[in-house]
Amino acid sequence: EVQLVESGGGLVKPGGSLRLSCAASAFTLSNVWMNWVRQAPGKGLEWVGRIRSKTDGGATDYAASLKGRFTISRVDSENTLYLHMNSLTTEDTGVYSCMRGGGQRPFDIWGRGTMVTVSS
Amino acid sequence: QTVVTQEPSLTVSPGGTVTLTCASSTGAVTSAYYPNWFQQKPGQAPKTLIYSSNNKHSWTPARFSGSLLGGKAALTLSGVQPEDEAEYYCLLYYGGVWVFGGGTKLTVL
């Protein structure tokens, strides 16, 4: 079954860092463009950023509001996508989900997300 | 900063028709913005309904349709079902980055 499973969320203090994972099943992550999307409690969806497929160069793009604090990477041997988050603030609290799509492929599948809580 | 605007809430009767819209602060929404529409029910992951303005996935019910209407992206639900009650989000492309609208809470009453 094609699916995405996120992990790595938890409680972190303001100013801290966290790395989230998105494991893919039944397809090869490096062959597609992937995105991270987040949702603060009771709020709407926010696109965080994306990574292009390996054949399209693997470049990344990010929402301007993140101001360079987040980095998306991929480990092909693990078939896993990562989101590295630094200098976290309470405004980064929310559910972080990965979503497949972009480039020549439409957005289609989503993971269920992992919860990040930034609090002292 | 680019802002994508949707109606905060809409109400429709079962069997009725409703159109949700998605506007860009940069001007008219065209096919170059590759509008996408997503449905999210409470406690669930979003589901992709429409991509590139008017294309449906295999799982998208026929009663959902996407279009460009009066300078906005639009999602029309015809013959609304109770299970269509949900939050709907549009997503627009701005040359390398994507921006979600604030969402429309659709109530079926």
C-alpha cells in the first residue's frame, strides 16, 4: 500500500531543534517531489517547503515566513524524507505532515502527521 | 506577503449546490497558479480533490468540480451530501512556492 508515515514529533523548548521523518512505503521517494505542510492547532494549512526529485536535481524551496530555519532533506537508502527545524518558537507548534506531489505529478497522498509542541 | 483568500464559512442544504472561491492578493488567478483543492474532516489528514484547476483524482466524487471563475479559482459541489461537511483549502503556486488559502468551513444543514 502506498503510504507516508511521519514521526519524530514531541515537546521541545523555545530555541530548540527537532528533526521530523517521513517514511514512504510502496514507492521510491527519490523519484518524486515531496512537500512538508503544517497546521497549528485550530488553524489552517501552511505549506512549509518541498524537495524536488533526484532526476530534477533535488533542490529545495521554502515558505518565506520560515526565514531559513527549516531544511528539507532525503536519505534515499532509507526511503525517508526529513524536516530539520531550528530556532523553534511557540508559533511552530502544530501537526507536520508530508505530502507527495509537485513537478509533473499532482499532489496526491498525505501522511497523518506528527505533532510538534514548542513550549517551556 | 502573498495572501490567498477563501470564504471563512458557507452553509448549503443537502442536495444543493455551492461554490467556494479562492482569490490571490496578486491579482486574477489563472491556470498558471495550478489551483489545487483539498478537503479536511476533523481529526483526519487532508485529502486532495482537484489539481491544476479542474482535474480530479480517481477518488474524487463526480459532484466536485474545479474551475476558474471571475478571476478566482472555484470549487463547486453539486448535489451536496451530508458527508461533504468539512474544511476546504485551496493551494496556489507562486513560482517556486505554494500558498494555502485560509480555508472554508462548509456546513451542510
